[in-house]
Amino acid sequence: YSSTTDSSICRVGSDCGRLFVGRNLMVVWTNEQAKIDNLIKEQNISELDKIKEDALSELEGMDSMNKMYSKAGMQDKITSKKEAHIIIEIIVRIEAFQNKKGWWFRAKRRKELIMKYT
């Protein structure tokens, strides 16, 4: 994969396993990305559409609940940032696979979803 790395944390060619998007450290490890890729390769098109639909619904539900908690003055969020990032990664990789797009598409779409839901 292509990525931008922060040389103080992860040197090019090392196995630190994290991607950097701008100044934000992604919380999805490369081994988790590989598992998502394997999941995608094992599914047919209709199953991928269902997984993506379910993932988007889950993400929107998490966002709604977290906003409600915030309005109520509660500090704790229902879901962790890690969970949201994994769901986002599933959506991004399915869309890239379906549209035959590469890393640039994934980076832009990932950023879009992260800005919207986290």
C-alpha cells in the first residue's frame, strides 16, 4: 500500500502497521485491513451491498446516539473511535473494490467519512 508515514513514529519499510492520513493516525492496523480485504474477496456483489448498507446504518446509528449523549451533557460516547474507524474502513474498501479504485480513492473517501462521523 502507499501511505504517508510519520518518520518519528514509523519508518518507511518498518512493520509498525499503521497508516497516517494527514496529521491523524488511523487506528486500523494493516492486519485488520487484510482481514477486511479477505472478507470482501469472499463475498458476491449482493452480499457486499448488504454489508456496506449495514455498515452505513451502524455508523449513522452510532453518530446519532453520540450526538444525543452530547446534548444530554454526557461525556462518554457509546462507541469507540476504533469501532468507527473499522466500520469506515469496511465501507471504504467495499466501495473501492466495487468501483475498481485504488489508494487515492480510499484516502479521500476515508477522510470524508471520518470527518462526518468521528
